[in-house]
Amino acid sequence: MQTVGLAQAEIEKRGIPTASITMLPDITRKIRPPRALAVPYPLGFPLGEANNPVLQTEILLTLMALLERDDVPVLEEFRVKG
Amino acid sequence: MLPSTAMAETRNLSVTLRVFLKTYRWRKIDPVPMTRLAKPLSECRVALVSSAGFVVPGDAPFRDSVRGGDYSYRVIPADTDVQALEEYHRSDSFSHEGVDEDRNMGLPLDRLHELAAAGVISSVAPRHVSLMGSITAPGRLVERTLPEVGVLLISDKVDVALMVPV
């Protein structure tokens, strides 16, 4: 989470809005990247499930929705649609 | 079947990793930078930044031997066959099963192409960035690598960057 968080800060600082996925929200809370989406999956599974394009796309769409936020640092939770 | 329905809480991790997560001095981003989205997503060019340690076949592998973690980066062109990417992330702190089965788990390039085709985003950036995660000494990453990554994304006129750790 740290490698990506630091990259995120550098890119955002240079004028490109960013959003990251996290599987360890407690750690992300300490690092404070601008926008992060906590997904309910283990380390190694940021996009949820292999070969599940529907779920992977849903995660990406939720992640991109965070780009509208300017109240950084943002940390939201991804919930699977029932 | 999902690998887990619960958040990857620290109590589910190995003792070694739990101790590390608790005692490691995480770099705190302060102040938190913020750039506003200047236009609708449907007009945005989107790039991916992954720390899954992926390398295009034929490119130099990430190296385990670099103390504190390999701070270099690799470029993944947009037209890469994502499933052909080689994975060099050797950390045993997570299951590699997901990315082994489907590289989109660490770099959802196929999904991004679909979103561009559907008009949700304007275009897929020509180059995406692959980093090695689990870098315990991030000094050289921050000082040398990330500024180069920033320049690369700017020169490709990227509007949005999505970050994917593993």
C-alpha cells in the first residue's frame, strides 16, 4: 500500500488526479494518499476475483467515482452490490 | 467463490507480517496533495500504476537482491497482452493465486480498454507503470523513480491515474 500511496502522492502533486485501491485500510489511514477505496478482499486480490470482469469493472467504476472528491484524504469502502 | 468475504484484517495475516505492519514506520503523506478533476471522465485519458511487479516479456526482471526493495519501474504499453505479463513480485505475504490466474487482478488493462470502448473514459493511456511493491526503504523510489513516472504520465497527457497495489 505504501509504494502505491507514495506514487499516488507524487502524481497528484504534479497535477494528475489519482485514486488507489487498498486491502489494508488501517495502513492507508496512516499513509494518507489523496483518495483510496478499501475493498473487502485479501492482499493479492485488489480487483476482487480472477476472471470476473463484472466485479472488476464495478470496482474500477467505484474507484473512478472517488475522483470527483476534493476533501482529501478520502478513504471509502467498496460494497458488493446485493 | 470469492477468496474471502471479510476485509483483509491484520489478524488473518502471518505473525511476522502482523508484527511488521505494526512496528514499521510508515511514510505519512503530509500535506496531502489534491488536484481537481478538470473534466468529465468520458473526456479523460486514464493510466494504471500497479505494484504487482509485472514486466513485459523480454524486459529486465525486477530484482530481489536490491536491499530495501527494487525501486525501478517498467513501462507496460497499452497494447500489451496483459495475460502474457511476467510477475516478479516474490513476497510471500499474500497469495499470488489471483494474479497467476488473471493478470487483470494486478493491472486491469483489459477492463480499461472495455471502459474506453464503452465511452466511460475517453482513452487508455499509451503507457502504464509497473512498480515493485513491498519496498521497505522507499527513499530512492521517492527521490529517483517517482519523479520520472510523473514526467512520463504528463508527457502522455494523462488526465487520471488509477493505482493498484497487490
